[in-house]
Amino acid sequence: MNELEYAGKIKGMKTLKQMIESKDVVPASQLAKNKAAAEAQEKAFEEAARSEESHRKTKISTGKVEGRDHWTREPYIGD
């Protein structure tokens, strides 16, 4: 160990803090947040798909035609 000398910083090397700031490295806590957000988005999408499937099965009465109810569906207006 006595033979080792500090030669200075290697050119082009970054500290961990610099890599995090430049988004080269993502902290584990941020990865966990990203994963939780992705799972929540997937769950919301699945719920929306189930809701849309249920909506397609729902029928709305528009009145009577020759003594019986005539059923139709409302058009879907997406946002």
C-alpha cells in the first residue's frame, strides 16, 4: 500500500451523483415508484376494458315499435 499514489481524477469519469442527475443511473427507489405506477396504469386499463365490455351489453329503450319495446345502443363518444 505504500507504493500507491493519488494520480488525480480519471478524465471522463463521473461521480454517482452526476450520473443520477444526468439520468444515466436510476435509483432503486425511483424504479420501485415507476413499477408501482405502471401496475396502477395497467389495473386502470383493465378496469376500463371491463367497464367498456359491460357498457356494450347495456341496452337503452328508445320507445315502442308495434306494441313492443325497440332497443338500441347509445353511440360511444370517447374523450
